[in-house]
Amino acid sequence: SSMFMLKRNRELKALLKEYLNTGIQTVDCFRDGLLHYSVHGLEGLDDFALTTHREESTCDHLRRTIEAELFGKALMPESREDVMELLEHIDLIMNQAEDVLRQIVNQCIVLPTEYMSAYGELVGVCHETCTLLMQQTLSTFVGDTAAQVLGDRIEELESASDVLEQDMIRRLFRSDLSLAEKMHYRDLVSATSMMCDLAEDAANLITICRIKREI
């Protein structure tokens, strides 16, 4: 049986699926925007920031609808709280995706060319981690056994993102850039890497929910 007994609740399951698919679109837009940035710099990046904002707003609206459904339907109260806490964690990921793009646009951050490839790699890892989290969440809601494997992979990717983040920061601070530039670029790298931290937090929450239901 499903961890959250959603098999009996088609409407709620459909809403959650839509929410998570919109979440995937949000992190896709984050990745596409930063790929565009690595080639074209700031030009046209604002469009990606706006699209990410729109996707994130759609997620907000869906989450509120889901919360209203949760209170109206026969989910156990503790399951209801777990679902809401998990969605709030996922929400933080969408906000972070939007914040990173906004940070680059608003602060006119032009990362030096020699860091673009490492930054692109970090973005790729963050994108994969967040996408897997959305898939893991869906697996959890429908009672699919893939959730544990996805959780393990998320943990591996979060460690990989840590290594990439630290390597980039080390390179930045050993470079001839001014201290202000080093800190400016470090903030961008850390804000990007934060996507993986947030995804791992949410994945840990799924593990805790599963353990609670096995006891």
C-alpha cells in the first residue's frame, strides 16, 4: 500500500503529479537559463528568470490547492502534516532556482570564462539532484519501491556538488581576481550549490516518513 494512501484519492494524486511536473519544469528552466548564460552571458537571461518565476508561482498556487484538498480529504492527520512539510521543502528548491537567476540578472554577474565549465558542471549536478527528488517524491506518493534507490543517488549527487563547490571556491580565492570579485562569484557558486542541499533535506524527510510508517 502507498505510504500516504493516495491510491484511493485520484484527485489529490493528480494535483501532486501536476505540482511535481511543474517543479521539474522549474528546474529545467533554471538549467536552460544557466546553459544560455554560459554561452551568451547576461543577454536574454531575464526571459529565463521570468519563466522560472511563472513556473514557481504555478507551483505555489498548486501547493495551496493541494493543502486545501488535504484538509478536506481522509488522509490521516500525521500523513497530512508530512505531505505539507515535504511540499514546503520542495518549494524552497523552486525559490532557490528563481533566486539564482535573479541574483545573476540583478547583480549583473559575469562569471569569468575560465570558471564557466566548472560552473556548468555544478548546475548539471544540481539539476539532476532536484529532478530526481521530484521523481522520488512521486514514487513515494504512489507507493513505488524506486524511492529508496533515488534517495541514495540524491545523497551521492549532493556530495559531488559539495566537491565541485569547494573546488571552484578554492580556485577563485587562489586567482588574481580582486577580493570583492572573489566573494561575488563565491556567493553565486554557493547559492547554486544550495539547490542540492535543499533537495537532500527533502529526500531525508522522505526517508524519515518511510521509517515512521515501518515502525
